Amino acid sequence: MEFVHDSLGQRVRFGTSGAAAALASEVAERDAKRVMVIAAPAEQELAERITTGLPVALSYQEVVMHVPVEVADRARHAAQGADADLVFSIGGGSTTGLAKAVALTSGLPIIAVPTTYAGSEATPVWGLTEGSTKTTGVDPRVLPKTVVYDAALTLSLPVELSVASGLNAMAHCIDSLWAPRADPINAALATEGIRALAAGLPAVVREPRALAGREQLLYAAYLSATAFASAGSGLHHKICHLLGGRFDLPHAQTHAIVLPYVLALNGAAAPEASARIAGALAAAEALDGLWSLYEALAAPRALADYGLPRTGIPEAARALVELVPPGNPRAVGEVDLLKLLEAAWAGTDPREFRAELNR
């Protein structure tokens, strides 16, 4: 066994109903005087509640999916105008992404308070969209200094979105098993993340107001993002980032839908990863186990339902050929990608897609 693994320097505060106290402690410890709070309009009441009494200099609400560069520029100017010395991001992945855009050019520290299971809070990965092109990068300045996980803050997330967001975390885990910098530590984190998601997601569907399942999902979101941050972007993320930026598709649902097809494509060529996935799902075979979970959760199924035009598929497949990571478990060409996107567009059973690939 031989590998190189980098661990990120980040504090995690995990505790249900403890967000307000955690934020106050962070402000005091950092002696912050002028806090910029980034929260979308839907999160404003929550943000105000957990920041009451803190030195909030600016409440910023313009949060847009995929972080368009013009939105990022306006947020950066606002932070500078407010003379902010600390940024709170309170919300989902788009909110965290906007805070990262501010930190990328200003160096301001971020305290992230996730209200979904996106995982962006635990990575140094940033993403900006210009026109129809989404660009991502890695920079230590954008890694939040502290993450405050509070399951009570996720209770307002509807079950349907909870499922999509949790399966986005599942995609982080599975892609980390064959990503460019995959290693045994990433695999251990990802495997435990899959197990926790497989336990937490059905629990949230059964009892949306119960906290135990949502705690499992937050725990898994952190594990999945930590594994992904170290392992890098595998084939799944390359596909979803291109689709999201080019066609303005919703982030979590896109990741949830594409994942089974990438597993169907790569699984046979990655037997160790497949065995880990199957074991974490308590299934005899990885894809069967994942798809059974999807069916139990009534998970998002077809990209056609979320705005992907079928006419755009050939163009996307051609563009993706250049993005396939060189260490992907199996060689992937344009025909494979075209078949994958067609299957994901239609919501075909991924086992049928796998059988077609093997014919």
C-alpha cells in the first residue's frame, strides 16, 4: 500500500439546535466586528434568528444557482463596501458557492452553516458560470474555516429536495472511489458516507420531522465532501458540471439522476469500489443496491423532467469526451457518453443501460 493523502484544516461544530451559540462563539474567537451574512430570501428568517445579537454589517440575499460571474462580482463589491471581516453562508450549495466567490478574491474567512446536504462547505472547490460555461477550481482561500452543522436547520427542506440533496452526497462518495486522487482514506470516508446515507435517507422519507435521520444525512454530507475534496472530480462530476452549466439544470437533481448510469458504466471495471458500495448498501451487487434505494425513495429519475433538451445531448457528449479523467476505470468514448446521456434523459433503468453497453 502506497499513497499520498492531504487532510484539510477545518473546524466542524456538530450539534442539533446549537447553531446560534456556535456562531456567537466563532465571532468572539475571531474578534469579528463586521459580518456579512449571505442567505437567500427563503433562508432570511432562519439567518436572522441564528445571528441575533451578532455584529451583522450586511445581509446579502442575491443567491443564484451555479454562481454567475456577474452575481459574484456584485457580492464582492458589496462585501468590500461593507468593510466585512467575516462571512457567514447560511443555506445550500449555491449560498456556499457565492461565499466562496467572495473569499476567492478577498481572502475573507467563511463560517458555513449548511441547510442542505450539498457538501460544498467541506471542500476548497469553487465554481463560477459565465454564459453557458461553468468553470471550477481549487483554492485554499475558499475552504470555510468552520462548518456549523445543525440538523434542526434542515427541517424546512422538503422531503423531495432532501432526497435529491442526499443523493448528491452519495455521488460525492461513489465518484471518490475512482476519482484521480482516490486513496484508501478517501475510500474509508466514502464507504461510511454511503452507509450513513442509506440509513438516513429512508428515515427522512418515513419521518420528515424527526431529527435522527437528518443528523445522519449531515454527518454523511461532511464525510462525502471530505472524500471528494481529497479525491478530486471523477467522471460523474465532469458530466454533471458540464450539464449544469450548459443547460442551467438544478444541481442536486442532476447529480442524483446521473449517478446510477455512471455506476453502471464504471462498476464492472472497478470491482473493489463496487464491492465497497454493495457492502455499504447491504446489497449483493452495487447497482442493484443503489437502484433499490432509488426506488424506495422515489428519487429523481429523468433529466428530461428538469429541463435537459434532448437535442442538446449529442453536443454534450462530444464536449464530454475531452473531460473524461485519464484514470477512469474504463475507457469511455463519445458513443458511451451519448448512450449514458440518452438513458439519463429518459430515466431508463440503469441495469438496462448496463446490459446495452455490454452487448
